Amino acid sequence: MTAPVAERAPVVALVRWPARVRLLWLLAAVAALAAAMLASVALGSRTVPWSDVLAALGGAEDSLEQAAVTKRIPRTLLAVLVGAALGLAGAVMQGVTRNPLGDPGILGVNMGASLAVVTAVAFFGLSSPTGYVWVAILGAGGAAAFVYTVGSLGRGGATPLKLALAGAATSAAFASLVSAVVLPRNDIAGGFRLWQIGGVGGASYARIEQVLPFLAAGFLLCLLSAKALNSLALGDELAAGLGERVAVARALASLGAITLCGAATAAAGPIGFVGLVVPHACRLLVGVDHRWLLPFSALVGASLLTVADVVGRIVARPAEVDVGIVTALIGAPFFIHIVRRQKVRAL
């Protein structure tokens, strides 16, 4: 059965944003990411001249500066991958739930992954790096299902504010459970305290290789869900009338986002607010068509987290501020703004 012309109009509206404008913004995002990556390998507790940066990128390690650049390369790559994963996952979560407050941190997904990893290490002796990723994905999925179920209770269903409140309460409860598990265990407490804040320090090529297959699978699932998310934005009934298998589309998109969140949390800890800020900013630039929004969110998320890591290294020289703290300082005021705007609209 074909949908009436009036029902197809919103779908057409999604693709009428000037393609040239979108392409220019996409190229600008690629250039910004390249600049952020160069800054990441050049700036830190020791600022490296550009000549040494270029020499180190060519494989030389003849000086302390060039050796510093070589050590920063895996850290930069991890920041790019984790930032892209969180930005893309946030855009997908907002599309699946039609919730402007959708974010892996706010909805409790990241903290669910963190609790699962901590519990598996403390009580089941988990030591396999690949096992960390699988456990984190399972924890992220369980947390997402729990928050959505709680947020759907009562009149009105899963409204944005109810989901945000359920996610915030769940995150706080999971954070308390993580502390309860870690504090009595001096053998694991030190490492987990640093990991729980969220950061990309101590990155290595081995860690990247362990999470890369999971990130690749999550990226693929999310990007392939772009067309379905455009249909879901119109409402479940209209999406079904347009031939979309609503339950399957929502499940596959959610699986991709949860895989990205679990892998990113296993690699860098529970970093919040990237998935909230990035999609909102990207919609202002490329519109709401997910075929453009999703890759753009990945690029901007990668740039944001890389820049946040550079800022954290510069502001506290010779020490550094973990990137999870920097993103919280950026994202918390934005979150308050979005909540206040939602309340005004509800009046």
C-alpha cells in the first residue's frame, strides 16, 4: 500500500537542505578534525615544534620531542575513535527515542557499561581485554533497556524529561554501586578510579586493536540505519505506512549505538555529554536528514573529544585534566539549557 501524497511530504522535506551547503560543512568538519589531530600530537606538557612533528610522523625518533609525538599518536587515534563513536551513538539514540536529551551518559548507558566491567573484574576475575568490551556492551544494553522501561511507565509514555530523569537516577545508582564494589578492593581501586573519570591517557595500539572490530560493527549498523531513522522521525504509524519495519529498524539502530557505547566505555571509561552536544550542533549545520547527520556527528564528535583532550593537557601543565572532566564542563550547561527549553515547550 502506498502512502498518500500528504504523508510523503515530510520525507521530502528532510532532503531539501542544500546539498552544496552540507558538503561544505562536511569538508570543514574533516579539516577541523585534521587540525585537531595535529594539535593533539604537537601540544601537551611538552610543546613540540612542527618540524619535529613532521619528522616523527615520518618515523623518526631522534629527539625527546619526536619521541613524545610518537607516544601521542595512539592517544590521538583513540580520542578520535571514541569521540566519533559517542557523537554517532548520541545522534542515533536521539533518533530512535525521538528524544533531544538522548545521550549515552545521561541515559545511564555508559555507567551501565562501567558497572558491568567493574563487577566482572571484581567478582569473576575478568582479565581479557576483549572480554571487557563484551561485558561493557552487555552492561550498556541492559542499562538502556532498564532506563527506557522505567521512563515509559505512567501517563504519556517515554517523554524526554522522564527518560532524562530515569537516566540520571540510574546513573547515580550505578555510580554508587561501582564505588561500593571498588572501594573495598585495594588491588583494583587505583586503576578503576582513573578509568571511571574517563580519559584517553595511556592509550596504546594494542588497546585500539582490541576495540576496533566492535567500533567498526557499531559504525556500520548506525550508518546503515540512517534511512530508517528518517522514517521513524515521522512517527511509528507513518513509518510503518511507508513500508518501514519499525521494531526491526529501532532494534538494529539501538544495537549499533549500544555497541559503540560499550566499546568506547571499555576503551576510555564513561565519558559523558559528547553524544548530547554534538548532534544538536550538527543539526544546525546540516539539517535533520540522518544520512548527513550521522557521519557529520561522527566527525564533529571526534574533533570535540580530541580538542577536549588537548585542552586538558594544556590547562594543568605539567599535569593534565582527564577528558571526561573537560567534556562535563562543556556539556553540563548545554544540558541545563536543553532541559529548560523542554520545560518551556511543555507549559
